[in-house]
Amino acid sequence: MLRKIIQLFILFVGGTLGFLFIPDLIELLNMGDVPGWLTNAYTGAAIGAIILFLSTFWFVDDIVGFIRLTEETLVKAPVTDLLFGTMGLGIGLIIAFLIGLPLEAVQITVISTILPLFLTLLLGYLGFQVGFKKRDELMNIFPVTTRGNMKDRKRSEVGSEEEDLGSLKILDTSVIIDGRIADICQTGFLEGKLIIPGFVLEELQHIADSSDVLKRNRGRRGLDILNKIQKELSVTVEIYEGDFEEIQEVDSKLVKLAKLLNGYVVTNDFNLNKVCDLQGVAVLNINDLANAVKPVVLPGEEMAVQVIKDGKEQNQGIAYLDDGTMIVVEEGRNYIGKEIEVIVTSVLQTSAGRMIFAKPKLLEKAL
């Protein structure tokens, strides 16, 4: 359909040019006895349409491809980028028009004709670039209601009450693959709207299409978790379709999006947690939550554990609690495969997890 529209446009342009110029061109060439019908304006329109159509016939596919590429680029671009870019373009063209008005009165052709055209192209381009690249600053001045920034959107269930932007939770790839986010949402402890960025979905799809079996299974698990959250749980989920093409890393895009939406980054990535802290972005770490709800273990408490393997240091043994907490048992190598009573000596708590140090109770009694 698009190809036919372009061909019709080419025929129309060729016919118009032929109607206006071909009869005069034939008379100018002074070709002698020329039939009167050949100098007819309508004949010229037909000749012009045929000539232009044949001369551009081979370029129609390239023109169609360029238009489709432009269309895909505009569709993928965030609404805010298009909006502020168009506003900047309009302001630039208006300024160029106002500057060009006094120039038209000048009798010099270069100044009255070429200079206004140059100013129109230059100021239109500069206006678009300024509006596009300064969109984040302009959004703080002009409130814009779009799906991309979601700033001034109102809750449909609570009349005209404005949505609390701090309740937006932006999920990263690691927390989706981890899967515990679905259980947390099901319990009702995580309130507000969940935001799934489009670039995170693309990364999940890339992982799910990986040739590595483990990566492929992790990616598919992440997609299944998203489907469960969206279809089975009573949580509001929204896809953020915008992207930050000038940024390559997904983690950096998440930080940028969190600043833009004034939301929380939900992750279990230790490094992303640190980056968010450094850049002043609020972050919810699933590992911190998991550690917070684990039973508190104090030095001096006794517990029964089963030593299952060697530790890194000499004569150490490693055991685990039911929730996965690792217990380092001093002098526990001799008890591998056995269940023994241990006494907690110290507890190390980090964002990466909790580690308990203990020693056998029998050894304590011997001392």
C-alpha cells in the first residue's frame, strides 16, 4: 500500500512539473515544426509524469524502506522525546520565520531567498536537538502526562487523587529471574505499581533465546514469573516502553529511569545496589528483605546442624540452615556427614547474605 501511495505521489509531481514546464521547454528548444498537441499543457503533464516515474522507479523500494525505518524509530521513541523534540522544532521554525520577514525586503537575492532557507533548516534542527536533549529538565518545568513518565497520572480507583510517585517499583532483570518477587507480591507486603522497563524485557528475551541451557532456563523462568505477576496476582503492572539509546548498560538505564520517575529500583544485585546508593536512588534489595525476616541468631545460642562439606580454612566444616543461611563450624571437618550440636560464636550480616560462625558444643565442653 505504501509503495502504491509513493508511486502515485511521484506521478502527481511529475505531471505537475510537466504541465508547468514542458510546453515552455519545447518552445525554448525551437525544435521546428512541432505538432500542436505536443505543446499542449496536458500532454506535457502526461510526459512529465511518465519521465519522472520511470526515472525514479528503481528507487521506490529504497524510499519505502527509508519511510518504514523512520516509522519504526518514531514508534520506539518515548513519547516525551517526540513531544519535546517537536516543541523545539516548532519554536525554531517560528524564530526562523520571524527573522526571515525583514530579510525578504532586501533586494539582494542571496539574502532574501537563500539566507531564510538556511536559517529555517539551521534553527529547526537546533530547536529539535535542544528540545530532545533537554527533555528531562523541561519536564520539571512543564508537567506532561504520558505513559513514559507517568508523572501527574491519577488513580482510576481513587477519584482525582494524584498517584504517589514514590510507590513506583522498577524491577531489574536479576530480581525477575530470582522469582521471589512473585511471592512477595502475593503476600501483599509490596505496595504500589510495578514498572517493567522494555529494555529489561529485551534482556530477558535475549537470555531466554541463549544457546546456553542454564541461561535459557533462567530467561524462561523470568518470563514465567512476569506472566504470573501480571495475570494471577492483584498487583498493578505497567510496561515502560521508553528507552535511553545513549546508554548501553541495562543497570545504568535502570538508574536513569528511577531518577526520571522518582521510583524505587527493586533488585538483588549487590553491585546495582551500591550504584543506586552512590547516585541517591532509592533501592529495595530482596536479599536485605530475606535477611530481615530470618530468625535472629545471637552469639551463645545452641542449635543442631548437619555438617556437609569442608570449609575454606583448615579443619572448618560447612552446614546450612533450612532458609539457606551458611554456618561455618570451626573444627567441624571431623564431623562431616554427622548432625551435631553447635554453639554460635558470631554472626556476620551483609547485603549479600548472613553468615553464622559456630563451634561444636562437645569441643566447648572439653575446654
